[in-house]
Amino acid sequence: MTVIKGILFDKDGTLIDFMASWMPAIHEAAKHFSNNDQSIADKMLAASGYDKESAEIIGGSILAAANNQQIAECWSQFLGIQPDTAMVAQLNRIFLYHNKHSSVAVTDLPLLFSDLKSRGIKLGLATSDSEEGAIATLQALQVYEQMDFVCGYNSGHGIKPEAGMVNAFAHQLGLSNDQIMVVGDNTHDLHMAHNAKAKLAVGVLTGTSSVEKLHEADYVLNDVAEIPALLDKLSSH
């Protein structure tokens, strides 16, 4: 029997619909830094993973999986500026606004989290966005109070795909890593789970990755709403 006592979720593409939630923020940020020069903005977006033809973000790309510092480093080469703290702070500000106003949940998260918590499971969030952005999103979706642990790329636990975020979740809540399920839409999330020796790495299809891209997952679900059924299946084995 597999006993899961903690679930560590990714945010973008896992709890919120990636394209619906993030395209307004990404376009606004590119417009801001390029001073409304569309040709420069197009180059920035293409270099970081936006496919203009399909109007989608490519799975595993900088925009899909990297943190704000890494986005700044990619974009700055087209702008003749340094990817310094001022640039990252401005990127954080734009994204924070959209975390509050543009986040679209993939399912009824309060209901899902109530179900999981009724099973005695601790819930955590580990994102490549900022910690402030993560909290703003959870508050906007009215689930912040249900979360036991929240961290971002700037929380001091390292970045994906390192093991630090999983280790911090386990340590803070008194869990062992082999009691934790990591859920995400990107290979970064799966590799983080494997690097931390988490019990399960679960992929979801609400982000930027296909089933093929998530082949290293123990399970691939359509969305997080299928987690209770997976837990039932695991506990019956």
C-alpha cells in the first residue's frame, strides 16, 4: 500500500490553466520591456519559448519552466540592458498583478483541497514564480488558507529541478520524502521529484507538456481533479 501524506503541487499549468492565466502577463511584460516595439517583443518571446504560429508556449521552454531571473537573462540580450535586480523586480511586479487578476483555476480547487485535507494529507506549493506571486495566486483562488507550505524560486530553497523545495516541504511538515507526491506539468517538476527521492512524480496535462514529454512520470493525469481517484487506487493496492 502506498501511503501519501503530503502533496507538493507546481502552480502554473498545474493548479492554474497555463495559457489562459499567463499569456496576458507575458504579453504585457514583453511590451513593457520592448517599449512597445513589436519586432523586439517578438524576438524576446520566440527566444523564451512562445510559438507565434500556434500562439502557445513550448513545453520545457524558459517561459514554461524557468524562473523570473532566468526570463530576465533571456530577454535582456535583446534589450541592451542588464538582467539586474531592477529588471527582475519589474518583471515580478507585472507578474504579481496578473497572479491576482488573471489566474484561472483548472478545477474547483477549494473542493479538491478539502477532499485531500480530509484524508490527512498536507498540501504544499513549489513554483518557479516568486513566493509573493504564489501567495497572490492562492489568495485570488481562495485556497491560501488550505495550503500548509508555499515556496517560490526566491524562498531560499533552491530552484527546480533541484531537490531543495521538496526537502523543505518535508522538513517543515515532519514528513519523509518517500511519503510525498509531487504534481506538475513539466519535466522540471518530475526531475525535482526524482532528485528528492519523492515517492511519486505525477504529471498533468493542463500545462505546456504532452503525455510524451511527461514519460518520466509515475502517472499522468488529465488534471489535478483526478488525484483523489489515484489515491483511492493506490490505497487499494
